[in-house]
Amino acid sequence: EVQLLESGGGLVQPGGSLRLSCVAPAFSLSNYAMSWVRQAPGKGLEWVSSISGSGGNIFYADSVMGRFTISRDNSKNTVYLQVNSLRAEDTAVYYCGKGATTLTKFYHYYVMDVWGQGTTVTVSS
Amino acid sequence: ELVMTQSPATLSVSPGETATLSCRASQSVSSNLAWYQQKRGQAPRLLIYGASTRATGIPARFSGSGSGTEFTLTISSLQSEDFAVYYCQQYNNWPQRFGQGTTVAIK
């Protein structure tokens, strides 16, 4: 069974930065797209960013464009989300997810079929 | 801007009955629509993708239908573990977007 483990969350002041990590201890992620989705307290799901298996295709939500950077290191089986210029409205649980297929021609290449347990980011002074 | 609208916001159903959840897209998303289940304190779980394809390990009582702008998730013979929040998500266009969720509650 594939497991994803997120880390890197915490309490940070407005304007601060964090680097979130997502690793699969016993599964190779290199051929899969990976995504980040967040959920503010008591709210619904918000897609944040996605990256293809090679890292050559990257997408962001408008709300984080220019402040967040997604990347991956396939040699470490890890995906990152660098979150900068944090605002109170970025407070949320951040989930990483693995794409549903290795076949890039299919739209569901970017559908998240396995999710991590989430890491919490709290932005407050 | 593409908007996903789910209805109803809350659905009260008795165990053993059928729940029918709706999701509407403000423009066509073809069949590129997924459904997720989220229980309190847990990460979401993929149920359906491609509007009607069940993900691995998902029971047959979960079924999806629709295309274009109108989609339905049907949960037959509701079990106690099915009471949760359900989200639809379009992945036809960037940015991906989720609906606001439907809570399936015990009647």
C-alpha cells in the first residue's frame, strides 16, 4: 500500500516562509504527477499546485501564484512546496497526493488517488 | 472562471437508503470529474474519476454518472461508514476546482 508522509508545517508569522515535504517511503513516485491541496479550518478543499513526474509541467492556483513553488527530487522520492510571503488566509492543512496513473496522455494523470495525512500551516502573529 | 456547485449542502439519509448527490460545472468539463469522500479528521479518499470509474477498492454501491456540466454520485444501501462529506473536482481545465462539498448525515 502506498503511503505519503508530509512534514514541514508549523506556526509562522505573516510574511514568513516554510518548506513542506512529501515523501513515499516504500514507493517510487518518479513516474507520477504530484499535487498539493489545502483545507482551511472548517472549510472545503482547495487545489494549490501540481507537478508532472518529470517536473516539466507545473501548475498553480491563482491564490498562490508567485508565492508558492512546487518542486520534486525524484532521487529522494520527495515533492516539496515552498511557501513564501505567507498570509493569514494560507492557514490550512496541506495535503500532498499522488497521481492516479503513470500515463501522461490521460487527464486523470493529475487526479489524486493516494493522499497523505496532511501537515498544518498556521500563519499568525 | 469555472465554478463547481454541489447540491444539496446537506443530505439526511437513513442507513440502507440511497443518497443522490449532484455536482454542476459552470462550463463543460467533459467526463473529467472526480468524487472524493472525507471523514472528519481524515484525508480525502478518491471514489470516482472519469465521472463514472470507481477507484481501486471502492465498493460497487458507489456509482457516478454524467458528463459535460451535470454529474451525479449515487450511494446505494448507505452503510454507517458512508456518512461523510463528499466533494466533486473537475480536472478538465487548469486550475483544478473542487465543489464546496455535500455532507451526508444520518437521518
